[in-house]
Amino acid sequence: MKTLLEKITIEVREAFQTAGYDEKFAKVTLSNRPDLCEYQCNGAMAAAKTYKKAPAMIAKDVVEALHDSACFETAEAVNPGFINLKVKKEFVTGFLNEMAEDEMLGVSKCENQRTVMIDYGGPNVAKPLHVGHLRSAIIGESIKRIIRYKGNTVIGDIHLGDWGYQMGLIITELKKRKPDLPYFDESFEGDYPKEAPFTITELEEIYPTASAYAKEHEDYREEALKATYLLQNGHRGYRAVWEHIMHVSVTDLKKNYQNLHVEFDLWKGEADAQKYIPPMVEMLKEGGYAHYDEGALVVDVQEESDKKEVPPCMILKSDGAALYDTTDLATLVEREKLYQPDEVIYVVDKRQEMHFIQVFRCAKKTGIVKEETALKFLGFGTMNGKDGKPFKTREGGVMRLENLIREINEEMYKKIMDNRTVSEEEAKRTAQIVGLAAIKYGDLSNQAGKDYIFDVDRFTSFEGNTGPYILYTIVRIKSILTKYAEDKNVLEGLRIGTAQNACEKTLMLEAAKFNDVIDTVYEETAPHKICAYIYDLANAFNKFYHETKILSEEDEQKKESYIALLVLTRKILETSIDLLGFTAPERM
Ligand code: ARG
């Protein structure tokens, strides 16, 4: 379905042509003076040069040609040559009814549907999840839903950090604590107990303890590095411990991500890429791409146009160990082999940008991915505390994700209990739903690349540009609709009629923007524009609500039309928050 703006533009183009001007000048935009008009066209100003005519004259000609347009209530030429447009109420109504009947609410699936992989989440197994991982999960999940909504095949991959030094540390600490376990023997033969030698609670404590100890004790660190090396080179007992760590951690991670409404299609990780490394290294050498530099195997990726230095991609350290670059390249080999994506998007902290520049260039240059495969780095900024510094606990430690979520939920619970409309039990459940919205909306309403301040008070407020405000609006609409349905037993199939007053028209015009907004959000990979849009829509609805008798309206036809508009508004809001990755409660 076309957007309202597209439909309007077609009419204005025709008018330019009828008036004898090139239609390329007929560019229409939303008005930046909503007090004067709803849409505007500044094309007459641009055309003035070509036609050596005063812009006001051109504007006047175009306006004349718009005389009996189906779209516009008024079209005005305003000095020095603006064309101010107000759309006909019937035109908007027609558009909204068309939208309401469409399963996608007017959004068209894209013409060239692609396979897109999204690499997001990226937690490190057995290390605590911290707030930095939250942003990747929130942004990646929303992007995944948006790209999927437009009809593409999207594969979300968590890309676990499951192959590093932390594994060696845990093995070393476990050996110290439980030397009698069968896993540490060089001759260990694989048939190991199914029961993990630790619980998740223990595991969560083992890693930080071992990590801190290794910083102080050289020999312990050496041992952990050796254990990492042995694990990576086929020590069967260590591999068994690794399987246990993976099982226990991933079970826990799955639960955490589920609570965040983050759903991965693939639970792959760095370990899965390892088997692609040897043949890849072979290819890089044979193809003449890689060379040795001070013992390390590297691929140069500097390009002539670079303003700053781009260091070579590191393939192998001088001791033969693989690195972060290597793993990401090998993962691309695997992705190419198994999924043939048209695009891979990485949602990672923007401080890792250089790493991705190196990897992307190397992958393209060496043919690991096809020239036409798009590799995109979506770097996000840091989540800061109110002091403008990276988010910390009150004591100054690294904020763990679960604590942050608990803090928000408690605050939400307090606020919901203050309203005292629901039972304690329900308030708890509702607090979780609204808390998640507070966190996600607080994050997503900022442009992803920017740092932002995580402000618990502001994010949990029911007023202003917040998740709870949006949910509150949805709940308000739902409650009106429920009351109406109790009485009339019907909500679907009602028609929206022409607007009765200015604030209803404003609401209608906002609702009509939906497919246009989603297209922009998709093209720019910019979920924050959904937030900006639903905030405007919620405001327009609440203004309408305060100025209009809805349920007590006596004219049945008017009332039906209001209800139909509410049904549509609710659908738009619910679809939008689903694309952002959260839901609304029944009451709050
Ligand atoms: N595990 C990494 C970290 O915590 C993020 C992984 C990002 N994805 C990737 N393909 N490198 O920093």
C-alpha cells in the first residue's frame, strides 16, 4: 500500500505537469508549520531558476491546477512561493480504512527480499552479563523484528564468546578446588559423568574469583593460559569440562534472554568457528593474501584513501594461536557456507569499530564473502549513569544486568502499587512487563550510536517520552474498547468516519503516517524513529481522549467511528512496541 505522502505527492506532481512545469519539482514534505498547514511543497522556489519566473507565480499556477484535487481541502500559494496544503478529511478517512483492513497496516513487504543475519547479544559464557551486553540485545532484537516485518528472512545469531581465556581460568580453579574430578588427567577418555561438577551459582562465583586471583599470581595465570591452550588443542578432559560449562551457562542465558523477550534463531559461538580456521589459514597463505610480520601471520587491509592508519588483520600470533580477527573471519566462512546471507549486521559496542573494519576488508579482499554481500557494523554508544560516566553500582562496581533489571522492576512495582488499582500479585507481574518497556524504550529512544544516560527515575515515569507512558496509553485504549465491547459485542469491521474536530483529525493524520515511518526506520536501521513516532501518536490520542466524549457519545454512528479509530490506534501502537521488543499489560 502506498503511503499517504506518496499519494499526495502523485497529485502534486500531476498539478505541476498540468501547470506546465516539470514534475521533478513536486516534492512534498510534512509541514514544519503545523499551525498553518499539514503538508507543504517548496518546489516552486526550486523551479523558479529553471523557468526564470517568480516562485510565487509558479506556486499560484500549481495551486490552480490543484483546484479540484481529491486530496486537498485547501492548497494555498504563500509568499515568497511556498505551497501550503491541508488534506481533505474524507481522503484521510479513506486511507485509514484501507490501512485498517490491511494485515500489515499498510506497510508493504520489500520488493527484493533478502536473507539477513544479525550478530547480536554476544555474551561471554560463564562471565556475568553486564549492562553493555544489554544494549546489543535490545537493539539487535528490535532491528531483527523490523527487517523481518518487511518480509526478509532474518537469522539472529547470539555469537557466544565461548572459546577464550575464561574457560582456562575456570578449568584451573576447578582443578584447585576439586582435584579428584576425572577431567584433569591427560589420559581422560571421554566417557564422563553427565552431572555437571558445579551449579550456575557456583560457576558465577568461580569466574570472578579465578580472574582476580590470576591477576595477582603469575604461576596461576600461566596455568590458566596453558589450560586454555590444551582445551583449544583437543584435551579431552578439558573439553568435557567445557561442555559442562556450556550446558550450565547456556541454560541460564536462555532464561535471561527469554525474560528480556530476546529470541535468537542460532545459539552458535566462537567455538563453532574453530574448525574453519585451518583451511582458511591455508587459503590465505596460498592465495598470497597473508604474510608473516615479526612471526605473526597478517593480512594487510590499509587502503590508499585512508586518512588514518588501519593496522593489518591478525590471523595467527607468533605462537600459532588464533585471535579475535581470526574467529570472526572463520565465522564468516561458516555463515557463507551454511546460510549464504545477503547481509550480515553486527550490533556491537562502537569501540570495536576498528576490529570490524579490518575483518570486513579482509573478508572482501580474500573472497571469504562475495563482493555483493553487505557487511554492516552497527556500533552502539555507552550506557552511562547520571554522572555521565559508564554505568556503575552504588558501590562503584560493574553493574550486573540482573541487578539493573531488579532495580527497575522494584521502582515500577512501587509506582504501580501507588496507583493501587490492582492486587499485589498482579502488580508484581505488571511491574515486570512495564519495567522491561521502561528499559527498552529508554534505550531505543536514543539513536543507537550515541552514548546515553540511564536514568531510572525518568525511564520509569508514566509521563513524558517513556515506555510506561506508551503502555499507559495502550491500556487506556484497551479499557475503553473493552467497555464498548461488553455493551456491543463487536470491535472489528467498524468504519472510521470523517473527523469531527481538529484533534481527531490530528490523531488521524498521525495514525496515517505509520507505513511511511516503518519504511524510513527500515531503510535507515533506526528504531529510535519508531519511538519518536509512537510518542507523537500517543500524545495525539491523549489529547483527543481528553477533548472528546467517546463512550458517552449519543450519536451511534459517531461513536462507532471513534471506536474504529481507537481500534486502529491500538493496533499501530501494539505493532510498534512489538517491533521494539516489548508488550503491554492488560491493566496497570
Ligand atoms: N563477546 C564480545 C564481547 O563481549 C562481543 C561479540 C561481538 N560479535 C562478534 N562477532 N565479534 O565484547
